[in-house]
Amino acid sequence: MTGFLPAWLSALLSAFDLAAPWALLALPLPLLAARLIPAEPEGGSGALRVPGTLVGGARSGADLAARGRRRALLTWTLWIALVAALSGPRLVMPAAALPASGREIMIAMDLSGSMERRDFTLDGETVNRLTAVKRVGTDFIRRRAGDRIGLVIFADQAYVAAAPSFDTAAVARALDEATIGISGRSTGIGDGLGLALRRLDPRDAEGEAGSKGAKPGEKAAKAVILLSDGANNAGQTAPKDVAELAKTLGIKVYTIALGPRDMADADGEQDVVDTETLRDMAQASGGEAFRVRTTDDLVRVADAIDRLEGGRALAPPLPLRRDLWPWPAGLALLAAAALLASRRGA
């Protein structure tokens, strides 16, 4: 049937749908009511009957008949439009397929006082470490569309800056709004990793439990990306012990040691990164350790982790529904207003 129609009309009809098609069964109700409900007996209404000779000059029979037909048309228009609105007409259109991987990633970021050091370069200007991390980190997060990502900030204490979510734009915004000193100025690496593991939920979340992109029965991959530019000097947990716990839970930990110098070549310098501990943490959990001394190193590490936690595919497109019921509802309102006006003008 649609083969004889123009392409645009055929596409429109194929996308048309009713949310409640059973509502159309109400269309013949007025006819059934008129047939089944007995008519009022002659003279039973109590209305004043005026001889036709007295009103003949006021309105002709043709005028009264035309008026009756108009009112009948308005009444039926009102009823049909109301039933059409109740049936929920809508257009169902497929949305573009989105990337999905079924991965859950927590980013644990050091926000200690040493992140204020201005030893990184960005766009030809010298900036502090936090500014460089924000630029690269927000870009990394936005690229992970389809993943469930969260953000943990740690210093003296650890707190969740962004709960795990598929809204990567919101998580990137939380990272961009991070401020040094909000949770102290020391470095509690163990507590930061521990909180990240806790928010990932150590239970084996299977695909059928709601992990986006994961197939039924398939475990969602979990990982923590931990970035620090110092040594653990705060908190109540040892970083290596927490890393061992991560391996037990099946969660990989990728560590990023940030800063030009580390404890091996510090020459007495304070607040330098403990590269060895971060490397041991990554190895204990089955992840990888990365060393970052410049902004270019940071970009390369972000790309490397993006590849390691890749494997994204396109999820099946979800239908988008555009409701059309306001149009017949508006028509019913206009018909009701016209019917009311005709009654007042009688």
C-alpha cells in the first residue's frame, strides 16, 4: 500500500505509532448511546412548547437545520479529537547509535599542595600541574562516552567529586572545577584508592544487572586510574595493601607518577613523587604504571590508557518518540469553544 505513496509520506506513516490504540474503541460510543438509551417521552421535559407560527419569522427552517448540522459537526469533531488524543499518537524515530563498552572507571586524583608547582607547559606557557592534568584529563573523560566514570579526589582526606555515571560531560566538569586545598594539602594515596574501589562496587556487576554495553552474563570491566605527584603521607591505609585488595576484587589499577623528579633522584628535595610505590601498586593489581614528566608525556599516557581500556562498540540505537497528542487535544479545545459560542448565540 505504501509503495503507491510519495517517499516522504511513506516514511511518515512507517514512523507513526499509537501509545494506547485501544482508546479508539471509544469512537462509536455516542452512536451506541443514542441507540441504546431510550428517547425522552413526548411532553416529559417540562419545557415550554411555543407554536411554530410565533417563531417562524425569527428563524427559517433552513437556518435552524444548518445550525443543527454545524453543532453536530462540532460535537463530533470534539469527540473524535478527544479520542485521538487519548490514543497517544506519536512518531517513533531511531536515534544515532552511541559507543558502549560496559567498562566502569574511577579516576583517583591527587589534589595535594604540590599540585600547585608550576613546572608543566601548556600552549607555550608555564602552568601548574593541576592545570595540565585538567586539560588532558577532561579530554580523556569526554572521549570515554559509553563508559561509567567517576572521580575521587584525595589529599588529607578522600571524597567523591563525581559519582560513577554515564554522563561523561558532568564528570569532566567536576574535574575542571577541582580546587587545591579543599580536602587538605597532604597525600593520602591509600585512602584515595580505597574510596575509588568502594565506589566501583566490588560485587561482580553482570551485564544483565544494567551495565551499559555488556552482554547478559558478562562481567563489566573495572579499572582505577590513580594519579599522584607525591608520596603517601596521610590517611589510614597502606597503598600496597589496597592495591592487593584491588587484585582480589578483579579491578586493575593504572598509576601515573607525575612530576619532573622522583624520590630516586630527589637530592633532598621534598614533596617529590614516589614512583616505586606507584609502580608496585600497579603490578600488584595487574595494571600498568606510567611515568609523566611533561605535558606531552601526560597526553601520551592518556592515549595509552584509552587504548588499553578500548574495545568499544556501537550500542543498538534506542527509539526516540515525539508525542503528537497535543495537536488533536488542541483541536478538541477549539471545537469545544466553538460549540459553546454557538450555544450562547442561540
